[in-house]
Amino acid sequence: MRKLLPAILILCLFSTAAQAGLTVVGKGDNMRFDPSAFPPAMKSAYEIMKVRCIKCHTLERTVVAITTGIAPISGQPFDRKATKAYGVKMLRKPDSNMNRQEIKVTVDLMNYLLDEAAR
Amino acid sequence: MQNAVVAVLALLIAVALPLADAQNAYAIPAFSRQCRTECSTCHTLFPELNEYGQAFLKNGYVYANKQAGEKAGEAATPSGKASPGQMQAGSKEKIKGLLLSGIPKWIPLSASVNQSLSYNDHAPDGDHWHFTTRDVVLQAGGSFLDQVGFYATGNIYVHDSSSSQNGPNRLDELFLVWRRILGAPVNIKFGKFEPKLSLWKKSDKVIANSFATSAFKVGNSPFSLQSTQDALEANAVVADRLFMAAGMVDQHGEIGKDAYGHLSYRIGGADFLGNEPEVDLEKESVWDYLSMTLAVYGYKGFNKDPFGSGNGNNFYRIGGDLDILYKRARLRFSCVSGEDSNSGFIFPKTERNPLVVATEAEYYFGSPAKVAGLFRYEYQNDGTGVVRRYIPAIAYIPLQNINLALSYMHEDQPQSINRQLLLDVTLSF
């Protein structure tokens, strides 16, 4: 127990408060979701997100948008309509290098995360 | 001399190579700082604007769908319970700046430095090679409470004053945009700026060479499409995909002598407010990636005779632009014609009818894009002779705020053929 308590305290230091169904770890540029509780399909989608999306921006932007419901740059509501729009934006972005299937699973993931954040 | 050039080239390459693998590079000029976003939000390759950069520009340097005074943190959340920790990382930072009487949180200044290495086989001074710090430009831009946008550029240093219409140490642009005036979707722009004619601002390109259609001048007339002028302009985005602008220019205290208008329409792609098109993610379609923007414009003006003889120049320009984007390929086409009654300011008057055409094909490489290859063809007939230019070029953007462009220009003039090689480095910070 003496060893476990400091470990729990350290873990608390590196975790930030999150929505009921989501665990967010790290701060600032290192902020990201903890996918350990995601369903298998969402876990594999998260693998795509964390590789593709960070080519242009950190995951902090995605985490803030999903957990607050506000896109941090545009200040617009970040809802299911917005996740689809961002998916289309990335599909059309000349250098995103994301194919249709990757876009689709990433949009599904963001919708799942929004639902979890709202719980 | 050639050894020195090789040494300089090697030095530039040595400086650039370590930047090639840089990851997560975030540029920091004024808009990037104020909006807390990376340069690539608005520039696929700096400084060329993408659809969102164009929307940002058209909407007075504010994200288009944002209403005046709207604060990010006050928008409704789906759960209604954003956690304080995450709010700190995102919108709370914005709110603090916005609440302080509209003054931007960051001093909205940035600077650009442009240096070049050039070879010109018909150099007027006989020196074929030049290594030059061409200019240092101070820029300011942003918005006050999203109600009034502002933008300014001033030359801190210009190498060759004869190449700059405004000369060194002069203000190039300074204007305000009163957004959505009285609740209407109309912006009023006032100050010194490029009247909205062509689809593209003079800086909207990845190489240093300006488009002939924007840069050409006729005779001794100082007018070109990209000249900045003291003007008043009203513009509006109508039905999301139509952009209209009209304005008048102050020419030597004679307001109303010069007037212009612009209409542009986009088919496919994001609209002028930055909204994405409806796309079915289940079905593949060519139209999902295709975006076409068409523009027509006109300018009617008058140049006073700079020599004081009273023989002024009445002129007009009519032009059209087409911009096509498909995945990584971009095609631009531009054409302008007109008439000058006396661009030589002489007697008897000599009328000229210029016709200039430019077309450019560009392709982006990399993810994120770091390289663009392009080829431009220009045809310029200013009424005295025809000049044709063939310009292959490659631009390399190692970081989002550094542009290295290598271009070759083969210029076929009536009396001679000029060849110019230009390695251009632009840094913005």
C-alpha cells in the first residue's frame, strides 16, 4: 500500500479532469485520450487519428473540441455536423493524405467521443 | 565569381537541409499568433492561400462564421459541462484577450525578410550574378472584437527603390475593414490597399515572380492591378458562394475618377465562408475534390500627367480569372485587356490596347505539403510588342514560415531573349 499510494498520486498528477466516459491524459501539446476503455473498432480508429491528425496539429485541439464542444480555433460548436465537416475538410485537403475509409472511421470515432463526453 | 556562387548555394542548401525533417513546426506571424493556429490553416504552402485563407481574407480577418463579439467559451457545449482543465488549454485564453476592450492579446506584428540569389544573362549593370537582401517588411493584422479587421504592411528596407512603386521606408498597405456593417452582410474597407480586382493578392503565390496580369504596366502609367491605392470598398459574400466588391479610388484628390468592381463565384469546394460542401463519405465522386472559382472584374481610371503638360491618360481594364483545384493539382488562368488613351503622356496622344494572359499549373508534394512544382506561361502585349515568359519553378517549404523558391524565367522579348535564374528565400516571423 505504501508503494501503491505514491504511484496513484503520481498518476493523478498526470491526468486531467475529463468527461464522465472519457479519460484525458497529459497537458498542453501532450494532451490526448486514453483509449484503454474504447471498444476495439474505436481503438483502431484512434490509432489512425493519433498518426494522421498530428501531422498538422496536436491532439490537444481534438481533445479540447470534443470535451468542451467548441472548436478552439474557429470558436464554433463542435457537434456531429462539425465532425462530418472536418472529415470532409480533411478529405479535400490536398496534403492530408487521408483516404475515404480513414476519414470515415475518424469521423465515427469523433462522434463516439462526443457521445462519451456528453454522458 | 562562380566559385563564390557555388559556395553561397552550398551554404543555403546546408542551412535548409536540417530543416527538412523538422516536425510540428508552427509559424508565428501575426494572424497565427492571434488565432492560435498554425500557418497551414490558411496556407497550403506559405504564402499561397488556401480556401480557408481566402475566406479569412474575405471576411475581414475573422473566421467567417463567427459573429461579431462572439466568444468561443460562451458557445453551448453538448454536455453543458466543459471541464476547467480543458477550458484553460483552449478557449479561456481567447476569452481573456477578447474581454480586454477588444485589444488583441498579442501585439499583432510580424515581419518578413526576403533574400535572393539571381542570375540574369542580360543584366543592365553587366553583373550577371546578384546576392541581395531584397526587402524587409513589417506587417500588422488582426481584428478588434471581430468587428473591425485591420491590416498593414510597411517596407523597413527595400534593396532597389526603383523596383518598388512606393519606394523604401513607405507604407504599402494600411486599411480597416468594418465587418458586417449595421448587421448587413457587407464589409466596408477603407485605407490603402490593393483594390479587389484579381482573384489573387500579389502575395498569393509560392514564387517571387508576380503574375504578369497583375504586375504589367502600360507606357509611363503607374497603374497595375496589384498597385496599392487609397480607396473605399464595399464587399459582401452573397449566398455563400458569390463574392462582390465595388469601390472607388482617390487619385490625386479626385475621388470618384477611378472606380472598380469585382464578381467571383465558386463551384464545388468550401464556400467563401469556409463551409465545407456536402459529401457522401460512402461514395467516391470526382466532384468531392474539385473546386472552381471564376472571377470577372473591371477598373476605370485616370492618370494625371506627371510632367504637368495636361495630357492625362484615361484607361480601363477588364479581366477574368479561373482557379481550379483538384486534389494536389491547381490550375490558374488569368486574362486582362484594356485601353489606355495616352499612357506615354505625350502629344499627339497614342492609344494602346494591352492584352495579357497568364496560366500556371502547380502540384503539391508531401504530407503535409512541403514542395510545389509549377510551370507558368505568360503572354504580354502592352501595345508596343509581345513578350512571352516560360517559368518552371520549384518551391520548398521546410518550415511553415520559410519559403525557398527556385525559378527559371525564359523571357522572349521582341529584341532579345532574357534568361533569369532566381533562388528566393522568404522568412516570416
